Amino acid sequence: MTDQSPTPESMIAGPGVPVIRNVNWGGLWTLYVKEVRRFFKVQLQTIWAPAVTTLLFLVVFTVALGGGGRTVTLAGTAIPFADFLAPGLIVMGMLQNAFANSSFSLLVGKIQGTIVDYLMPPLSTGELLAALCAGAVTRAFCVGATVWLAMALWPGVHVAPAHLWAILWFGFLGSLFLALMGVMTSIWAEKFDHAAAVTNFVVAPLALLSGTFYSVDRLSPLFQAISHANPFFYIISGFRYGFLGVADSPILIGSAVILLLDIALALGCYALLRAGWKIKS
């Protein structure tokens, strides 16, 4: 007779009883690494190309337009135009790439039929959403760091941080905001044209008309009110404050607005993913 010790009941989970009762850190980390490796495999397209494009904006506006002696008055302080423009371009590149990363993940799975790779692993809805957003935020900061380094080496541009906490905080809030928008877009979209439409008709206009290239104080009262209704305005204003030490909007109000929008978008994405809308048959 073979001596077989009985299997402890504590090691066997009953039907419907979860084995992982807390956060599945291993699964969350694995999906996050997958998302990071995905855009790093084509880093020439996902990191370096956006950095070069953003740097070209700086070159055009400061060299081709003869902006060497131009200044922008921000909160009563005259700031060289290149120094004013650089932070806005950095965070604009971060926002656009955070959206591009998260809007691609689920959408390509839906189109290619590999969405099961996201739905079958033992990950909760919150863990899936967290990993997707973390990957997008990581790409945003990689692009931002690359653009910042290029601008730091560019003559005539000063991008030394004045308040590092503001750069990291508003960079994180803004990247998370666009990452959540990208997740919601990938849930709704059924083809790449739908995601491109959101990029071209929502993300790009909001980014370009948010004070990236100009101070909203110079606009008429009507367009100032419209600008203050644009969430991108608060992201760029707070991020610019981290470099210049001045901003054209209250920092605390801007932080609170973006934080509340992030929470609302996170809850919306969570509800849609949990319901399986346009994802689960």
C-alpha cells in the first residue's frame, strides 16, 4: 500500500470560490510589462518619432518665425517665448502618446480576435484597467523625458525645473486622464477609424487650443471662458508652473479639476469593462 497523505481542505477551492482573494500583483505586473514591452519593441515609432515631431514644433516657432526676442506675459511676468512654449510642448506630447497607447491595446485585440488574452487571465476589472493605464502613463513619461532632454540641449531654451512636484503631479494626472480616455475609446471603437476620429476631432483640438502656444490672458473674455472649460488647459498650466514658477490659472483648482475628472473617467471605464460592453459577446 502506498502511503498517501490527504490533501488539506484549505488547499482546494470550492466551485466559485476565488483562489486569489486580494490583489493579483503577479498578474497585474505581467500585463503591465507586456504593455511596456509592446511599445518598446517599436520605440522608434512610439518614443523617438513623437520626440522629434515635438522638437520640430519648437524649432518652427522659435527659429523660423524669428521668435528669439519675443516674450509672453504670464501672470504679470515677462517670459521668453521659447521658455514659455517648451513645457506646453512636452506635456502635449505626453498626453497624445498616453492616449495613443491605451486606445490601441483593447482595440487591436477586438479587431484581431485576441481580446481573450485580456479577459481570460485571473485579473479583476480593476487590475486590468490599472495595468492598461500604467502602461500608457509609462509611455507618456518616456516621451516626456526624451523631449525634455532634447530641449535641454537645444540652445536658447531653459527647461530647468522650478517645482519638480508640479511637473510630476500634473504630468501624472494628465497622462492618466488621456490613458483613461484611450481605454474608453478602445471599448467603444469597432475599427481603427473610430479611434483616429477621437484623436483628430477631440484630443488634437483640445490640446492645441489649450494655451500650448499662447497665453489665454490675451484672448477675449468669451474665448477665455471657453479655454477654462478645457481640461487640457489646467494640465498644461500646472505643468508649465513646474518649470516657470508662474501659471495663468490657480494650481489647486486645476489639480482638483483634473483629479475629479480622472476619478469620474476611471469609474466609467471600470463600469464598462465590468459589464463587458462591446467586449464580451
